[in-house]
Amino acid sequence: MKIGLITYGFSSWGGGIDFIRYIASSVSLVKEQKNSDNFLILPGDDFMFYVRKYLSPVKQFIKDVAKGRKPVWRAWNGFDEAYFKNTFSDISSSYRFIFAGSSLNSQIAASMTAELDVILPCSRPAPKDFMLPWVGYMADFQHCYLKELFSAEELAARDRDFQNMLHQAGHIIVNAKAVIDDANRFFGEFPAKVHALPFSPSPQVAWLESTLDVREEYKIEKPYFMVCNQFWKHKDHVTAFRGFSEFIRQGGNALLVCTGATHDYRFPGYFNELKVLVSNLGMQDHIKILGHIPKSDQISLIKNALAMVQTTLFEGGPGGGAAYDAIGLGVPVIASDIPVNLEMDCGDVTFFTAGDPLQLAQTLKRRGTAPRTRPSNEQLLEDGIRRKRRCGQFILDVAAQAITDFKETSHD
């Protein structure tokens, strides 16, 4: 089976790149063939790359002016070919890289030229006249639960996109069983077969081998819990801060270290509200907000944390990226009990009632601040490979089903 992984819809943001990387490495653990049989179709430094690079700051500047905001010049933070080559260098022996451009049409055309048997994950439906089997991808139904986070135009667009995918794709992969439940709840009957990827946290070998310790650099001088989420409203830092304040009031002696981008474009004043909350709680010396930091620094901090605290009110996959990384590294997780989080079926995970700071404080207190020894690197790597191999086989099984169904449909 010649399988192609297309990156349209994923290659412009870190989480999307991590997702493609995970699928690619999982499949390669099962599908041990020459790299000519596996293709990774990536955006290249084409004409549109330079258009976005130089025009994106101008568009953002004009948008700020149009909406009455103070205009800010923001350099485009996209990724070039050199970045992708470096990011996927460790799987280069298993994949042939094709730099085909960043549009869906260009990546679709490249897959045809390479004469692939199947492509995935497609974040948009392939053209109706596309003559290859394909597997779709859907994220989550956040917009159906948290409508206040989206404009009317965004709500309509997301509904339309989901409707199109559910009715045009033969097979779709998603990150959680909760997403399948939501598809049925909000869109009723549809012809697509939707498959939930198994929860398969796994550490990168480089993370395990690294001896980097940045605690001194960030002035972290006592035991600490971590929150690794962007400062968006639905991540519910309010519960994290109030719960941690109660933990300190009850005699807890630790820090709460928070990483993640501090700007929420939907609620520009939200981060300032959180800073006021920290001040009103008297937690300035107990809560450290580091903002967006290098991934290597974040991983170093996670490895030395007492636990990862995940207070989120909504996620597209079990625990989100924060819990995924923590479990892969053998670090305990304290998570809100929303349905998708309950799908975390491995690792040291404790749940508390979502939005309940008092119960969170009790959970933190039960964890305590005594250090615990993480599993050995060998054990963590073995566990991660086993999970990834299971995920890789799952993906290949779905791809094989898509090929079979396509051939049967073509003969009708």
C-alpha cells in the first residue's frame, strides 16, 4: 500500500504539525517498507509561500485598524521547507518528502503524480472527481458547545465544513470517541464511517535522552505543578488559579507554573483579567506565568513537575496535548472530568469535577509535594512504542477499508 500523508490544514500551526508527525511515526512503526512506499506531502517555498510571508502582516495591520484596535505589526510566523526537513528528519528514512505547495489542490495533484493508493488525513473533502481513495479528518465540535467563542460567520462555516465532510468522505478519523458521539448528536445520520484513534501518548526519544534542566533559568526553586495551555477562556485558568489558591491556603507549599501563549484574539482583555485575579487572590509569589517558551524548555519543566494540571472545559482529544506529553513522560495528570478526558486510559491520571476549584485543591493536596520517581526511560519508550504501533495499525486498517470501499464503488 502506497500511503500519502497530506499536510494541508495542519502545516501552519504547531499542534497540526505534531499531529502529522505522530501519524507518520506511528504508521512507520508498522509499515516497514522502503521510503518510496510512504509519502509525506508538504508545503514548499512556492509563490504563495512568499505572498503569505510578506502580505500577512499587512492584512493583520489593516484588520486591526478596521476593528478599531491599536494596530500592531506582526511578522508572519509560518514555516519554510528547511523547517519541515528538520522537523521530520528522524523519519526521513521511512518517507519520501514531496514539497508540493500549501494549497489542497497542489497537494492533491502531487498525490496523483506519485500514483498513491490512498491519502490522509484530509481536513477538507477531496474534489468529487478525485480518482484516489482518501480518508478525512475532523477536529472537534467546540463551536456547538461554546458558541460565544465564535462569530456568526465562523459558526456557519464550521457547520458547513462538518456537514460536507460527513457526507462526502467514506471514512473519517477523529481524536476521540466523544467526537463521534457529537457528530451523531449534532448532525444526525450521515454516510461516513467515523473512526476514533486510540489514545496513544508516546515520548520523543530526544525528550528522554535530554539532560536539560531549566528550573534555575526560570527561577523555579520549589516543587511545582504545571498548566500547559494557551490562555483561552475554555482552558479555564480561573479554576486552576482559584483551586491552587485554596491549596496554598490549606498549607500547600508549591508553585503553579503556567506556559502557553497569553493572547486570546476572541477576548483580548482576558489575560489581563487573569492577572488581576492572581493579584486579588494574593498568589503573585505562588503562580508563575512564563508565556510561550521553547518546546525543549517546556518538556524539561514537565519532566520535573509534580503533576500536569489540565482544567480545560473542552478538548478535541483526550487531555489535549498537555496531558498527552505528560503521560508519555511518566508524569501524573490531574484533569477535569469532561467526557473526552475520561478517554485517557493509561498513565497516572486523577480526575476532578470540571470547574470546581475546591475539588481541584483537594486533589492537589492528596498528590502532595513529595517527589516521585518516574518510570525508567526504557520503560517509557517501550510503552510509547507499543501504543504508537497500535495506533499505526489502526490507521492502516482504516486506509485499507477506504481502498476497498473505493474499488467497490468504482465498479458500481
